[in-house]
Amino acid sequence: MEKILLFIVLILFNACGNTQYPQGKILYENFCVSCHMPDGKGLKSLIPTLVKADYLLENPLKTACIIRYGLKDTIMVNGNQYSQEMAAITVLSDFEIANIMNYIHSSWGNDMPFVTLAQVKEALDSCTIE
Ligand code: HEC
């Protein structure tokens, strides 16, 4: 019994990796990784990067709206143009969105500010993309 428990704890510990935002990482892996890739760099001309992306840096809280309502626009990210649609991901709670954002903000060499749940809620209340 103890061995099994230890095993489970080890697996959980391992799954967390060395991020401060284990839930954000797991959610990223479930909802974002297929397009934005494990290293956050996206896919060349199809999917924009999340790593040191000028688009992200200019308006970090917009990510909350992009996740909830999707994005269908032509955007420039670090000098490349993107015009594929990103579908809305409606199953994520405000809290889960905040966790994903904080995971992105602190991963792959990004050093972006921590966002609070209150900031995310406020941003979601005033999204202009729908
Ligand atoms: C099916 C593919 C797909 C998935 C899944 C996806 N995205 Fe995107 N994402 C895109 C595309 C394509 C764009 C560009 C949209 C446009 O040009 O209008 C984009 C744009 C973005 C942008 C703005 C551009 C940038 O690089 O800063 C952010 C931020 C973003 N996605 C975050 C996320 C997060 C977080 C998740 C998971 C919760 C996610 N995306 C899931 C395809 C995807």
C-alpha cells in the first residue's frame, strides 16, 4: 500500500515538472500544445509563437479573450503574418485561463508579469473579439 502511494506521489510530482503553474502546464498540454507546440513556438507560417511574441507582450490580457472567444483575424507576430482561425475554447473557467496564462508568461524564456484572477475576469468582461 505504501509503495503504491509513493509511486502515485512520484508520478504526480513528475507530471508537474518544474513549473510554478502545474495546472496551467497540464491545461496547455491538453488545449494548446497541438497547435502552439511543446516549446510554444507554433508552426512556422501557420501558428504564431507564444515565445517572446510582440503581439503577446503588447497586450498580455488579450490572451484571456483569445482563449475564450477565439481569434479570426490577420495578425502580425514577430514580423510574420498569420490569418488562420483559432477556435474558441469555451470549456475553460476564468481560473483555468489565468493558470494557462501564467504558465505561458513564465515558460520558454518568457518573463512576463503574473496575472491575477481579478485581472483575467476584468479582461473577459470587456472582450471586443467574439
Ligand atoms: C487549432 C489550433 C490552435 C489551438 C488549439 C490554439 N491556438 Fe492559439 N492560435 C492559433 C492560430 C491559428 C492563431 C492566429 C489566429 C489569427 O491569425 O487570427 C492563434 C493565436 C494565438 C495567440 C495570439 C498570437 C500570439 O502568438 O501571441 C495567443 C496568445 C494564443 N493563440 C494562445 C493560445 C492558447 C493559450 C491556447 C490554448 C488554451 C491556444 N492558443 C490554442 C491556433 C491555435
